[in-house]
Amino acid sequence: MTNLKIVVDSVELIQNTNPIPCTVIVVDREGIVRGYASSNKDHDTKIGESKLPKQSAAYTCMGQGKTITYRLPKQVIGIVVKGKASPIFDESRNVIGALVIVQFADIEEQLTDVAQTVTTMAHEVRHATEELGDTAVLLAKDLSEIKHGGEKVLAEIDKTGDILKFVSDVAAQSNLLGLNAAIEAARAGEHGRGFAVVADEIRKMALNSANSVNEIRNILKDIHHDTREVVKVIVSTAEISDRQAAATEEIGATMQSLAVTAGEIEKIAQKL
């Protein structure tokens, strides 16, 4: 049995044991197909009659007497094709044929397309999360400044307590002085009538001042309470913004890793 016949009898074994769907062709020195096995059952090749075209890698490998690896781009037959062609020798090391393995690289193409799509999406998501992260950082900074302003307002409101106490004390003292003046005016009788009018006005002014101080104190108390609540909300929002910035940074890093992984998948696909 010749070496060519041995290889012909092994085409189905070679095709079945290949991990990637392929077509195995054995040709003689003239390029006539002597053995054929394919994962594509729709393709009809007549043994002993069909001949490989002159641009086939089989002729190149037989002419050079060595195994060659070939690849046809998608533009040639509409799909990426690659494989190997090895010469078959007789006992005298004369080339008597060739073994050609053809792989239709649709899996490679699909993996490459998916990897490129994932890479593009990962870059887009990473870009969006970077913008979101930058916005979150700016928001946190602005909220921090607003929080500082709110705390400053609270401090200023606290200072008004001393001022209001002073005014309240002055009003109380004025009211007491007005009362004493009214008593002295009453004792003076007719001579103290004009002084009594002044004393009465002083008491009214003191009373109005005391009422105004109470109203101002209540207003400031409400402002203090509302401002403190606003500061609490700002602090809570700032914490959320900080966590958001950290989360978007992690997402960006994950997207970068995903893009790298997709690139590795594309490299692997090209080696299939």
C-alpha cells in the first residue's frame, strides 16, 4: 500500500479528530482529488474526477516539498478560510501528492466580531462612567462647600443669642427704669406730669423691644432648625456622592479589564 493510499484511507479519521470543523482533501501530484472528508455534507466532490484549482496551496506545498500554512481573507470566497497543506512522499522521498486541511473560520470570525463589540461597548461604558465619576467628584466638592457654608450660618445664628440676650436685658432694665420713673412722677404730682409721659413711652418701648426680641428669637430658632436639617441632608448626599464616585471608578476599572479580556479573546480567535 502506497503512502498516498494510506493517507486517503485516513481522511475521515483526520477530519473527525480535528477539534475545529474542517474539510480534509488528499490530492495526487496532478491535483486530482483522491480522498475527501468534510463537515459540510452539502458539498459534493467527485473522487478521481474533481481537481483543485491552480491557486490551491496544495500545488505550492508539493512544489516546495514542505508544509505550508495558508489563509484566505473573507473577500475571496465570502468567508475566512485557513488551513495547512503538507506534501505526501513515497519511499524515495518523491512528492506524490498532498494532504490539505481546510478550516472555515466562521467561529473565529464570530468570536472576533463579539470581542470587538465587547471592546467597543466596554470603552463606551468606561468613558461614560469616567464622566459620571468626574461629575460625582465635583458634586461632592460643591456639597462640601455648601455644608461648610451651612455650618458657618449655624455658628452666626448661635452668636445672635448673645446679642438678643443683651437687647432683652436692656429692654428689661428700660422697663424697670420706666416703672421707677412713673412712680417718681406720680409723687411729684403736677410737676411730674410731663416726666410721667416720658416714663410711659420708655416702658412701651421696652415692652415692644422685649416682644421683638422674642419674635426674632423664635424666627432664628426656626432658621437654626431648618439650616441644621439642610446640613444633615447635604452631609448625607455628599456621602452618597462619594460612594457613587468610588463605584463609578470601580466600574471603569472593570470595563478596562473587560476590554483587555475581549482583546485576548480576539487574539485567541485568530489562532484557532
